[in-house]
Amino acid sequence: MQLTSFTDYGLRALIYLATLPEGELASISKVTEIYSVSRNHMVKIINRLGQLGYVETVRGKNGGIRLGMPADQIVLGDVVRAIEPLQIVNCSEDFCHITPACRLKGILDSARLAFLAELDRHTLASLISDNPPLRVLLDRPVA
């Protein structure tokens, strides 16, 4: 299974924001610079994460973005479910004539559920805690 770039960069943006001191704002430009992704793409990602409550956006001259909730409350499985289209294959009878007898769809669904169950075991905080190399790579002070 491969995540879309939207989900991939959404998770990366959350990781960066989680390394900020509590309440500190970052700019979308800084996030796009760190990950070398287009600003337009990141704006769409941040907008979606904001709609979901994972990111708070502050408008104005001194505005920016920050986490919308504590990192230890952001479960990776929840984020992926919210922004990733999780249909692995198209099993509609219009698309595949063996759907009524196919066993593959059940296996793939079990694999998808196992994938999400593993993500549910981890929070955003677990990705950044006790991870000085990450902070160095993101140019953040080591806590």
C-alpha cells in the first residue's frame, strides 16, 4: 500500500508542527521549504488538516499555523482515515465481473484493517519524542 502524496505530506507537516514549542506559529512557506513540496499543494493539505482540527490557522500579519490539538492526542490511524482514500481495489461489479466470487477483496480488506490497526498504536507525539536526529534534520532545538 502506498499513501498518496497528500497524506504523506500531511503527516510530514504535522511532524514538523509537533516539534515547535507549544503555541509557536510556523509559516506554510517554512514547511514547504523543509520538505521541498509546492506551496500550492501544502496550502491544500494545511486547509484540510485545519478543517479536521489537526492544525490551527492564525490569520493576519503575525499569523501562521500550529497544531490544533496536543500531539499525544493525534492518532496516526485517525489522520490517515480522515485524509486518505483507503479503497485498495475497485470491487464494484461494473468494474470487475468476478466480484461476486472473489476472495481477494476480503484479503485486501483484512490487510487494510491491519495497516490501520498498526497506525492506531501510534500518536504524533510518539514520532517526535526522544528523537534528536529528527529535530536536527528539521532544524529545531533538541528538547
